[in-house]
Amino acid sequence: MQLNREQMQILNHTDKRAAGGLYCGDSPDMQMLVSAGLMESAGRKSFVPEEYFRMTSKGRDMLKEINNEIVKDAV
């Protein structure tokens, strides 16, 4: 699967900066990640109206693969 820039940023943010590994907010790019099995719904919190998502193991594997490609291209 070829990810666009926004999808890669969602995966990176979820992995590195999102509190508890939960990404808040839905979008067409998020739905593409969910459809591909890279992200999944984590439900809603009472204090935030947006849905939360978390990365699946397939998503973590994809992120590692992308990061490895970036490192190889930089060398």
C-alpha cells in the first residue's frame, strides 16, 4: 500500500506523540488507514466529541518499513 503524506503523519503522530497511543479525529485519510487495517477505532471519550483511533500491529509494521526506507534513501 502506498501511503500519502497525511497518512504517514497520522501513523507517526500516533506512534511518537499521541497520548496513550490514541489519535483523536476522523478524516478520509483515517478511514483509508482503518480500511487497510493499519488503524482501528478505540471508541470515544466522554469529554471529547471526536472518535479516537489506535495503530494496529499491521500499522506498526508498515511504519517500521516506511522508516527503514527513509533511512536507506538517506544513506
